[in-house]
Amino acid sequence: MAPPRILLCGDVFGRLNQLFKRFAAVNKSAGPFDALLCVGQFFPDSPERLEEFTGYAEGRSEIPIPTYFIGDYGVGAPKVLLAASKGSGNQGFKMDGLKVCKNLYWLKGSGKFTLQGLCVAYLSGRHSSSGQQFGTYSQDDVDALRAIAEDPGIVDIFLTNEWPTGVTNSASASDIPAEISESTGSDSTVTELVSEIKPRYHIAGTKGVFYAREPYSNVDAVHVTRFIGLSAVGNKDKQKFIHAISPTPASIMSASEISMKSTNTTISPYSTPLMVDGNEASKRSSDSVTDSQYWRYDVSTKRQKHGAGSGDKMCFKFVSSGTCPREENCHFQHDMAAREQFMRGVCFDFINKGKCERGPDCNFKHSLQEESEGNADRRRRSDNASARSKECWFCISSANVESHLIISIGENFYCALAKGPLVKDHVLVIPVEHLPNTIALSQQCESELDRFQNSLKKFYKNQEKEAVFFEWVSKRSTHANLQVIPVPSSKAAAVQNIFNFAADKMGFKFEVTKFNNNLEGRNSLRTQFDKNLSFFYVELPDGTILSHVVGENEKFPAQFGREVLAGLLDMAKRADWRTCTCSKEEETKMAGDFKAQFQEFDPNE
């Protein structure tokens, strides 16, 4: 069977007429081609091109070849991608592309799939700390790709929008385009990922120049990687924006074919540069540089400052994952203190170098956490972590749980009346497991949560009320609880306005999305959620979701949702739950009354 024929394209900027005109010419002279993979910004860079773009996205103009894109940003992106997310065929866990229209597929987040026998991995969006819904990747997306790197098998093609920092290291200077600048369009996270994934081809856009780097050897792998950076469609300099490859899938290649290297193969640009007489040299080699994936930077200066003694390097695998496949045979330090700092959200570059080159775009902390506390305190907290659920108010196994408030128990969630309720039928939906939020739960758990939400909606509707759901996800959260407050149907339409008013007073604006059902909405929330930042969202009666990613230094009241609804219901004095507590006898009676009325709606009856 002939190898698949794949076309690669850089930033499209919505110029689909020009792209497919060029495709027709290339396909006629060198085709037929099986698929087109686009990197860099796919959506228009100006409103003037939106009509041309939507003509294709809405199916009025024909897309002549299966086309996949990862640049989910630009003019019109939210509207088109939200519509695609709602498609019935795009539900569930899909890594092979969400269908936008015939022959157009959005590779969302990160993942790996098989295309014409080729193993393709991708990272959608760009690096950003803004937390916007589309156009940026999350730490979860990065972690998923790190897990993929541990899977057996070779990735044939890796797609990213931004270039890896340092890709020109050890390359022939005469081949490097003069327009290349490391200051824009490069991302050190992409460098880390490509060093671990070790694809045969790495394709990127965003820099606006074409660059086909010489192949380079990989650490602990016999095959080489070829990096190709592509220019933008319709660029004024007439640089190459479309490129053809026809690789045989690694899965059917022999060992000798996989390990073949050309005479111009260089060392990995991401390994330590060779120093000759104090100067950096670009040595060519057909051999990989041993061990470079296991460490990041020489931190001898930082170690001496903290009294650690030797100037050895840290084991990259151990610090990032907690384990190292080399175990006692590893040549680098398995630094538990560094691992603890990493788990507390400290920037990986800061831990290893003592500084971070990403600047304000970095999502992580740039100071060592809890340095003043002794190792004994750290160990004690670690030992006590497993016992937290025994002290938690919301863990069913805890002696502190208010069991008399429980009104329904499922497999993954239970329902309880709120302590110090805002209104009479104020309810909490709580995970049975000791988890910090409800957003990052499995699809099976989501299905059960959906049943609880629908049952509560019907229950309140029977009382001429509407359910408002909200959750405050703090970085310090221990046990999640989704709050459910009924409001009179006559005031349901005003809920969004009062939340927007409160947000304006706080100095931020909500991300606003609307969905047909709970599952669609919560799938969307996952794309916005960053476990390293606090997060608030509210689900309104009409299916609209208001969400806000809370900045690192932003002050946000923990009872924000309750305070807003207290204002809507003219119950300002009940904004703080601690002023609304009842006796246990009163609480027991309220729970009994609720259970009796809720029985016909209870999904667990």
C-alpha cells in the first residue's frame, strides 16, 4: 500500500478561497492528497474576511479535502466552535476532531489519533494565562500529552501552533531564515513536549516564515525528528505556506527503516549545547545525547544557596511525575523537595533555574512555597492528607458529617439540605468521594449529576420556582459542593442581570455561554477550568452559564453566589450562612419535610 499523502499548511487567517485555490493546483500536479493539516491561526484576522470564512463553515462553499485545524482563535471563532461543540456527533470523548461541517474538523485541546495509518498528536491553541474558552491550551492539555509520551509506539506527526523555543540550536546557520525571532511565536512548553513525545515530524505556524530544519537525533530513541515551520496563506513575501509530505506510518516500518539517518542529521536542539573553548559549538552527530530528557537545567547555584551541597542536576522525570523509570540507575538527583514545590504549583522553570523566562504569561508561582516551615511539618501534613476525609464536613465516612441533612444518596453524589440555608429548600449536591470540585469528574459521574440536576429542576418547577446552580472552586477547596437555590419563576429572568451587575461592581465580566442541556454546559466548563486557578460559575434556569476564571492576585468573595441571590431575593441579612443556622431539631424536620415532597422526583428512589 502506498504511503498516505498529507498536505501541511500554516496560518490560514480565514483565507479559505486562496487556500483551496492553491490546494487545487498542488493536488492536480502532485496529488491526490488524503488530508490537509493546518497549524497557526485558522480563523480570520479581520471582520472583512468573516463572510468568506462562514460560507465554508456553514456548508455553503465546498471544502474539497478532509481538513484538520488546531488554531482555534481569531474573528468568529467562539460562535463557530460553540456551535460545533453542540453537534450531536461531537459529544463524548473525541480526539479525532469535532466536525464543524463536511470535511472540516477541529482538533480540540490535545490528543492523539490515527489518520490514514499515521499517528498524529496535537496541542490546540496557544500559551496564555487569560483562561479564555477558545484559543488557549490548559495545563490539563499539556499533562495529557505528557501521558501520551509515555505510551508505546512512535508519533508520526505532532502539530502545534507555536514553535518550540530553541529549535534553531545546532542547526546550520546558513539555513535559518533571517526573519526568525525567538521573542515571538515560540513557546518553551512546546519545547518540553516535543522533547518527550519525539515525533518524526513536528509542524508549527505563527512565525510567518517557512523553515524546514535539518533532521535531528532524539534522546533515547533511534529515529530522527524533522521540524517544519510554515508561513501564512497569502503572505506578502510569497513564502511557502503549503507543504507536502508522504511518510510511511512508523507502525509498519522495519527497525532499520526507522533508525535511518541522513548525513546532515544534527544533535537535538533541545539538549545541552556542546562547549568548545568556552564557546557554543553546533556539533553534528548521528547519535543521540544520553540523558537530556531527564534533566532541565544545572541548578548548582540554587542548590548551594539552599545548602544542598553538590552541583548535580535534577531528574526531570522525577520532579514532574514523582517516578523515574531508571530508578537507582538514574544519573541525576531525585529531589523530593523540588517535587513538593512542583506539587504546590511552583513554576517548573523557577524550581530548576531560579527564574522563569515566560514572564507574566506563566500560570505558576515564582516563589518557593512554605520555605519557613520545617521538613517535619511538611511530612506531617503529607501524613495527615489521607485522614482529611475523616475530618471533612461533607465526607459521608466522617464523624463530622451532618447526616441528618442528607436527603438522597446515589453512587457518586449525594444531596443534602444546606446548613444555614438562604431559603427553605436550599440544597447542596456533593460528590461522595473527597474531591475539590465537580468539574473534573468522569463522564459516568456527570451522568449521575445530570439526573440530580434534572430532578431538582422538576421539583422546584412543581412549586413555581426555578433552580439556580453555582459552584465556587477555590485552589484551597477540599470537598466540592454544587449549591442549588430555588428562585420564584417571576424572578428567573432577572438572575443573569443581577450577576452581571455584581460582576461589574467587582471589576470583571463573565464568560457567557448558552446550552441546550446540563451535559453540554459542563463539557464546556471543562475547557475553561484551570486547576491552578480559582473558578466560579453559575448555571441559570434558561441554560445560560456565566463563568469566571479568578486571577492569581484577584480578590473574590467565597460566598459571592449566595450574596448575589440574597440581593435578588431581598434577603441581604441572610447573605452569610453563619447567621442563618438552625437547631438540629429544626434541621431534621426541614430535611424530613423536603424528602417527603422530593420522593416522587428523587432519581435514587
